[in-house]
Amino acid sequence: MRPSSSLSLASAALRDENWRSPSDILLAKIPTVVIDRIHIEQLELHGRVGVPDSERAEPQRLILNVTMWPEIAEPRDDIGNTVNYSEVAASLRQFVNRHACKLIETLAEETAAHLLAQFNLRKVAVEVRKFVLPDANYVSVTAVREREAT
């Protein structure tokens, strides 16, 4: 069956009062399914970050919270049509492991740029949490970056 004929069958079915379900009516009103964002919460990594050399001598525990706004509008239940968050997590592990920064600001900014370059994203927010102050749960920095319009 050609795609256009299956679409016309679906359209005809939506016009048939006896066949429609409430979800069909709702879906007919929404032109496309859009994933607003994908979020990875508290991804634990180890990286070398700190101003003093002694702080960068050994990898330390870091937590990343990453929110991604994908370019792809219609996932249609196919992993190839969205951003694979398992691949994102693996990429983050490699990236943080390979970099040594003095500032978590630098790590957050470079990580956001890396994700925009590697994945089909419109926008990304990367929060880096570091556990160095004895009287605080953590210190964090968030970098929000968008792909430049072409």
C-alpha cells in the first residue's frame, strides 16, 4: 500500500464518527508530535577539575544534569529518529574523562558545545556539580547553549 493511500484511509477513519476514539480526535488536532526535551538527571562521572594542581591530581566525583532539546520533531517510536540518551551518557563519560579544567564553568561550557556538535540538538543545558565545600552539598554551574541558526 502506498503511503498516500494509507494516509487517506486514516483521514477517512477519522471522519467516521463510529470509528474514532478520543485519542484519535486529539491526535488529529496536533499537527506533529514534538519532543520538547530529554533530561538526564544526576549522571555520576569522575573528572579532573580544580584551580590548584592538587585538586586536579586525581579524578573527583562530578554530577551532570543535562537537558537536551532535540531537532527531531517526530520520533515515531524509532530510536533512529531521536537523540539516544544512552549514547549521550557514554559520550559524556568519555569527554569528561579526557578533559582537565581549572573551572567547572569551562567544563560546563565545553561539554555543552561538545553535545551540540555530536548530537542533533537545537539547545542543551549542562549543569556540573562539584563536591568541594565542606559546608555545602555541592557547587554547580549551568551552561545553556543553542545551535546557531543556519
